[in-house]
Amino acid sequence: MANSKSALKRAKIGERNRLRNKAYKSAVRTLMKKYFVAVEEYGANPSPEAKQVVDTRMSEAYSKIDKAVKRGIFHPNNGARKKSRLAKRVKAVTQTA
């Protein structure tokens, strides 16, 4: 337990940041899952509407990942890796379709 006023404040700030980071990471995971579902649907039934949904989901996920990197929640390489995995998934589906 914190023994000084400054240590107590740092513990409080750390907890606040942990909760904020947790919310961002959860949002990124959710957007990635929605994107992967959209890609699977597009792969099963390629259509312009499905492609539009995939592009929208990718844009949302990229935006959230970039914001998380900017705020220091993800390391830049971690953000780049996540974005690369998103792009790789849609590329694999479009080449087979």
C-alpha cells in the first residue's frame, strides 16, 4: 500500500490509465473481430455491398489502432502488426475470389 501522498496519487493515476488502456484494447479487439466477420462474409459471397462493408470496417479498425498508438496504449510495432494482419486477411480473400 502507498505510504506517501505522492505514491497514493501515482497509484490512483496508474489505475485510471489501466482502465483507459483496457477500454481501448477491448475496442480494438471488437473492431478487429467485426472486420474478420465482414471479410468472411465477403469471401463467401463477393459483392460490391460486401466490399463496402469490409472497407468501412477496415477504416474503423485502422483509426482505432492509430489512436491507441498515438496515446501510447500500443507500441508502434504492435499497431503496425495488427494493421498488417487486417490487410493480409482481406488480400487472401480477394485473391481467391
